[in-house]
Amino acid sequence: MTDPSHRAPLDAPVDAPLDAPVAPAAEPPPTEALPRPAYRPSYLFLGAVSLVTLVADLASKNWAQRRLDGVEGMLHPVDLIKDHLDFQLAHNRGGAWGILQGASEAVRKPFFLIVSVAAILFIVSLYRKLLPSQRALRWGLPLVLGGALGNLVDRIRFGWVVDFIHAHVRWGGVDHHWPTFNVADIAICIGVALMALDMFTAHRPADASSR
């Protein structure tokens, strides 16, 4: 007669040896990481910087036309640094450095309007492709856009661009003059410099095919 105290437990396998190792529980499959959302540059930032640049340019041109045209006469011209920097009003019918200054209105105005619109469309399309690391370009493009809009507004309403910042220096007995410019031109130059800086410093992701 079998002793009841030596009976095997009900849940023990009948044929399994007493010292058989217990199989570990199966681990759940790893949860896949959620894809990171694609980076989208802020169009609010683009519009804000461009608008501030545009307002600063148009306001300064309005001041120059009122104070430097010889009608009020009190500030015509304005010396900032004697013999080097002053304000004097100029109407630039051409482009940078007087390009197409002598061309007819039928050629000059459509040309600059088309170039300005093309530049604005290019800037907006390039801004859409910005990467998070392109900080210099993030500032450069709105500055160029605001400056281009400022000069475009002048060409639409006047047919010329209002310039009033005049820099010159005397060297070798000759007075050398830099072409008169405006706030829009300053913004464009800074923006282009930042774009050039981005070309040499921005880090772009490596091509997946080269890995």
C-alpha cells in the first residue's frame, strides 16, 4: 500500500524528471519605435522676419523722401561720418551698381519685376527644404525675401528704387564712392552672406546608399 505523503503533485508532469530545467517564459516581441515626424520649417518665422525687414525698409525710404528731397531742406544731406558716410536721396532706375540704368522703361521695368518675382519664389521653395541644422540659412532667406519685397514695392509704385545711404572714402587724392543703397540692400547682403556661410558649415545627413 502506497504512502499518501509520497504522491506526486497533481500539476507535475508524469514523465518529467524531478531535476529538469524550467523553460523561461517567452519574452514579448519588442515594440517598434514610432517614426519621428518630419521637420517642417516655421513659415511664421519666415513671414515675421521678412515683414520686419520690409517695414524697416519702407519706413526708412519714406523718411528719406520727406527729409532729403530738398523740399523741407533741413537735412539735405545728412552727414553721419564726415567725408565717409552720409544720407542723400537717389532714385535708382537700374539694378545693383546701376545695371540697366540707361535702358528704356519698356525693357527695364518688366525685367526687374520678373527677376524679383522669380527670386521670391526661389526663396520660398528653398525655405521649404530647410534642415534643422541650417540655422544660418533659416535667417538668411527671410532677410533676402524682405529686402527683395522692399525693392519690388518701389519698382511697382515708382518705377525706380529709393536709395539714400551714401558711403565714400578719399584714397590717393581721389574720392571713391560706393553706389548709394538702402535698408533692403543691407538686408539682402546680410542674407546672402548667411546663405554662403550655410554652404560651408551646414551638416547634412549622410546618403543612405553610401553606408
